[in-house]
Amino acid sequence: MQLIHLAASAGYTMPATWRVLTKAGYFIGLSGAIGATVTYAASVRPSLGGVTSHGDDVEVTGRRTATYLAWAGVVLLVAGYFQLAARVARAGKGMPFGDALSPARIRDFLRAPAAKDAWIAQGTIYLVQNIVLLLASAVLIALFLPRARRHVNVIALTALPLSLAVTLIAAVPATAPKNADKLLDLVFGQVHIVSGVVWIGGLAFLAALAGARRQLGESAGLLWADIWRRFSLVALVCVGAVLTSGLWLSWKHVGSVSQLWTTTYGLFVLVKILLVLAMVTAGAVNQFWLMPRIVKARRDDDASSLLHLTLRHFPRVVWGEVVLGIAVLAVVPFLSGSARSEAGSPPAVSSGSVFAVGALLVLTLAASFYATVKASDALARRTAPTTA
């Protein structure tokens, strides 16, 4: 009720239902494709390649990986189509979303001439983006074929840059940025998107893979201990990038702390911040409580405990993070406009002092992450058995 009251009083326009669903679905599609391929390349693939244990654990994990990536391609394709239709509906003033689904309408949108002072037509940019999206989806969907599954490494590593290009191409401006701030908005916006979808999509990917635990042997704990260890570093980098870019974007759109609860835009930002902090807290539980116990079980050669921690306990916490991550993506479509404009505050203007404060915050954040890694290592050593 408070959100509706604020929206009415401040002139905030709540997005249409189709806009919320298409935008959230688009980011879910990106999370599935980018998050899974990056996590596979950085965590799963090197762990599978370094396994020396016996059993069919590698084969089972490889099959499940191929299936997940194939379905990620399907989701990306469907989400991309509805996102493109949403762009058509927004470009045509008052056009119903159902009309925007028409291939003829989409064709006209993509063929529209460039606007004045534009170096390229906006429709051309979206045309290139969706061609790349089709290629990325086709590469991933090919993994439904038995023959293609023999080359999952090549296919996943081919789909990775294509999936990244989908969001990067869409961010290319049709007109030159007016100043350095506008350019930084584009850069930090893409850093925020890519790091966020890698974080959320990677968590979902690994949680889904861990669902094959009943088909795995006792030695699978060693494999998954290595996978979680590698992904924890990926997640740490993503969290740092999300928070750093989020600081810039929040400063650009929120003029003061009080605007977080006195404007509609600010309330949605506050909800998003709380959800992200909850995800960070869940990650801290894994880093400071579960990872040291996994290290201890590995050093004790306790296969039973290692299997329980890596494939039962750890995934439960990760699924909680995934739910929180999906909630974050559901909030994103409501972040339209600016808390500054709602409150009548002047637009943000960067200066040397702003960059100095930002650099200090980033250094503080980096130092805290370094301390996190060291503290986790220290806890792992404390839980390790004392040797004679």
C-alpha cells in the first residue's frame, strides 16, 4: 500500500505486468546461459579435468551439465523473443503487447531508420543482438543431440562469449555518450548485469548439478569439494563487482539515504539491497562455516562426511541463495526512473572528490574480501586435525 501511495504522489509509473514478466524473464535467461557457461569454464570443467578418482562421477556430472546447458539455451531463446516483443511494444506508443508479438511488427521495428544524430539505427543494434542470441541459443540447444554431448567442452566455451555478447551488444548506444558520466553509466551497468547473472546463474547451475547426488559414488565428495572451492572464488569476484557497480548506480539515482524510503524508486532499491545482503550472508555461511568443515573432512579422508557436506548441506544453502537471486531479478523491472527525480533533487554530477570516495570504498571492499579469504583459510586450518 505504501508503494502505491508513493507512486501516486510522486508520479512514479508502475510498469505493466507484461513489462515485469518479460524483463525478469530476460535476466533469468541471461543468468541461465551466461552463469552456467562461465561457471562451467571456471569451476566445473577444471574440476572434472583434474579428477583422478574412480567411478562414473565425471560421466554423470558431464551428462547433467549438457542437459542443463541445453535447457538454458531454450530459456534464453524464449526469453529473448518476449524481450524483443516488449521493446517493440514500448517503441509503439500505446501498442498492446499482443500486437508486438507479430513477426511483421518486429520486422518493422528492426528496420526502422536511424534517429537524428544517431550513428546507427537502434533497430540495427537490436537486430545484431538477437542474431547473436539465436546463435548462442542454437549452440546450447545442440546439446540435446547425443553426438553434440561428446563435445560439451567446445560447445560450452563457444556459447560463453556469444551469451556475453547478447547483453553487451544491447548496451551499445545509438548516439555518442554526452559526457564521461554517461559512458561510466553504460560500463558500470554492464558490469552490474554480467556479474549479477554469473553469480545467480552459477548458483542455480551448481545447485541443479548437485541434484544428481544419488547417481554419484562415494568419491564424488572430492570432486564437489573442488567445484565449490573454485566457485567460491568466482562468487567472491562477482559480489565485489556487483557491490562496486551498485555503489555507482545507487549514487546516480538516489540522492540521499532518506530517499530509500520516501520515494517509490528508493523503496525498490532498498528491497533489492536487502535481498543482495541476504545472499551475501548466505554466502558467508558457506565460506566461514561449511568450507572449513569440507577442508577438514577432506584432510581426514572422511568420504562420508565430505559427500554429505558437498552434496547435501552445501546445496541447501545455495538453493536459498538462488531463491533470493530470483527475487532480486523480479525487483529489477520496477527500477524505472530515479529517486532523485521523484524527490526533486538535482541530477548527480561526478567530481574528483566523488571518485576519491569511490576509490576508498572499493579499496575497503577489496581489503574486506582479502580478509574474508584469509579468515576462511584460518578456520580451515583450525578445524584440521593436529598431526604428529
